[in-house]
Amino acid sequence: MRVAASLCAVVLLILGNAQAQTRAPAQAAPVASQIDLNSASRDQLMTLDGIGEVRADAIIRSRPFKAKTELVERHMIPEALYDKIADKVYARPVPAAPPARPAAPAPPARR
């Protein structure tokens, strides 16, 4: 009787663990499927719900973005639309420009 109970417990544990593993990947969208606001093409931006030609062009003209929340802060899209697309976009920081090189000294004047 004890052996049967132990065997049932092991089987239930294994089945429970297998079900938990099959549900885990559905938690968050992978980064690869997200769209970078600072480098996406017009067509890529237009794949987002509520982003048509006009808004896609406005986003491109307004680059660079430091954060995706700037879409609402700059009044480019309403907050309700932002809530729909927030998990599908991100704003990768723009690489800093290399420091400017100092100008070469002028050659001495000839007399």
C-alpha cells in the first residue's frame, strides 16, 4: 500500500512539473519581436496597432528617443494607444558621438 501511494505521489509530481514547464514560455514577448523606436523602418512601425503612415513618419522625424514613454510625453500618441503597444516597442539608446578632435594648429605665417 505504501509503495502504491509513493508511486502515485511521484507520478503527480512529474505531471505537475511537466505542465508548469509548458506554460512558462508564454510569460513575456522575446526582445527579438520588439521594435526599436530609434531604428525601425516606416513599415516596421506600421505593423503596430494604431500606427499608420502619419504616426510612423512623425516617430521617425522625432528621433532619437531616450525612452519609449516619450511617445506620450511628446504628445505623439494617446496614452490609451501607448498602453496597447508598450510591450511591443523599446528605445535603444543612441550611441554617443565620438569626442570632437581638436583642430590642428595653423601653420606659422611666412614672412
